[in-house]
Amino acid sequence: MTSFAPGGTERQMIELVRRLDRDRWNIHLACFRAEGAWFHRAAEVATSVEEFPVESFKSIAFVRQVAAFARWCRRARIAVVHTTAMPSNIFGLAGAALARVPVRVGNRREINPDKSSLDIAMQRAAYAGAHRIVANSRAAAERLLEERVPGRKIVVIPNGLDTSRSRRRPPRSPLRTITVVANLRREKGHDVLLAAAPQVLARFPDAHFAIVGGGPEQSALMARADALGIGRAFTFHGHCDDVAERLDEADLFVLPSRSEAFPNAVLEAMAAGLPIVASGVGGIRELVDHGQTGLLVPPGDSRALADGLCQVMADPPLAARLGASARARAETRYSFDRMVGAFEAVYLSELTRRGVVAAPGARLAQTAVS
């Protein structure tokens, strides 16, 4: 049984749920609310779906729901509980430990740019109940070590993607559409892109910036673009389910983040064969080799970001080479099959280590908490 929490990581976890071997695993989905843009894709392959509504971790209702989850785990004879983001780590690992679920796997898929010290302390306490904690990058694993999580518990499994879905057309010349895919939060650095845009537009007046993603900073960013007199060069698409189509329309991908663990948007841009200009932070440095599969610039440096964008836009052969190398890297290193196989190996090794032996051909129960 495994537990997952949709959020910024939901596509990765839902693909995991959908691709696990049905001859080996029985998958149950546990969630805070049975809703969300991606929820149905997981629910349609689950053996069952259970809700454990929690509004606050500071309420008595939270304690009651943890106890209810523990009872459910015992009743369903769950073998593995796998949590994902911070809320499900705190909730699901506590309940699984209470239920004495044989194998408990936590996740770490962010660097905590927006988490309070209390949030971090609660999650670290929850990790004490995990047998393994899966980080999606070396950067996330290093943050776990900084938070004094034992290294013996940590395993790194990078995100996966389906390269067969990308429909990359031949590179266009000149390059004009610059696309960023990211939630509109401060740590994603959209303000740095806005500050860089006038320099780019001075060299390439017909450049256009496509901003894909929604979030709390959208109104402020739109107002800032208008105040800088560059609003005409920006399109704010908001949340999009058709990210692959948006990337297919792009000539260049940019991600000016201040903090990243292992951004799936960069993986998708690589699969689309796009040249990439991004901040050299966290897991981006694990994905992008400067000068080989993209260009890296210092975070928060709008001039360096503009220089990188202009360098690629002014040199179509460089853009084509970077894009082709990025796509080849994505295809060879970051398939969903590789990711799913690595997770199954974690589950099975921990089940073996703890003496949970299934009869030949038996199906093991797995659950997801969202």
C-alpha cells in the first residue's frame, strides 16, 4: 500500500500509480479531498479511494483523522505506505507508524523555499517513522542531510517523463517565443525574467514571452510588466493542462528560479528538444550541463539571464545543438519506466528486509494519500 499527495509533484506520482505492475501491487488511494485537476487519473486505476479530510494540522480533527487512517491501514492490511509532499508526509507517515505498516516510504521533492521552521520540524519528526525517504534530486537529498535525517534512510530517484508524447518540430529561425512553465511564486523568479525582458527586447523587438502557470504572484507580475512598458510582449496563460502543446509552440525555454529540487518543467522542455536557459540552482544543475544541454546563469541576476537568452536567440545553430542534446539526455536518463522500476525496487527491498513474504504470484497492497 502506498500513499501519495498531489500538488506540484502530482503528475509524477500519478504516473507512478498508473504504471506500477498490477500483477504485483494492489493500489489504494488515500486523500485529504477526492478532487483536483489530476485526481481522476489516479482514481481510475485504484482498487479503492478513501478520504481523510484535514483542514489544519493544529486541530483535534487532525489527530482523529490520523487515527482513522491507521485503522484503515490495519483493516486493509496495507504492506507499503508511500507519501509524497509535506502534508501527506506528516499525516501518512504518522498514521502508518501508528498502524505498524511493514514498510513506510516518505518523499522529498522540494527544497523548502516557502516552508516555516515549524513545518520543517513537523516533517522531520514524521520522517522518523519512515524506513526510506525518496529524494528526487541530489539537492533534495543534501537538504535532508542538513535537516539531520539519517543518510541510511535516503535514496535518490529522479523524476521521469514520457518522451513519446512530445511532438517536437524542427527548430525555427529566428527564435522568438520564450516560454517559462512554473507556478507563479516568488522562488520561481518570474520577476527576474521581467527585469531581463527590456534588454532582450532591445535586441529582439519581436520577442514574446509565454508565461505558463498560475499562482499568487500573477496579478503583481502582470502589473509589473505593464509598468515596465513591456506588457505587450507577455502572455500570461495561467494554469494549463496542455503543457506539451505550449512547449511545442516555444522556441526557447527559460526557468529563472531562485530555488529548485528537480523541476519537471525542465525535463519536459528537454523532451521537447528546446534550448534551455535556467538558473544554476539545486536540481537544475543535475539536469542541465552548461554549454551542452543548456545555459546556466546565476540566480537573481537579470542581466546574466538576458545575456543568456540573447546568446541563444542570436545563434540558431547553438540553439539547435543545445535542444538536440537535451532531448537525447531526457530519452536516455529520465524515462518513466526507469523511475517506476526504481520505486518498485525500493518497495521490494524494504519488504524483504522486514520479512514480509508474499506467496508466489500474490498481490501486494499499496496505498496513496493525497
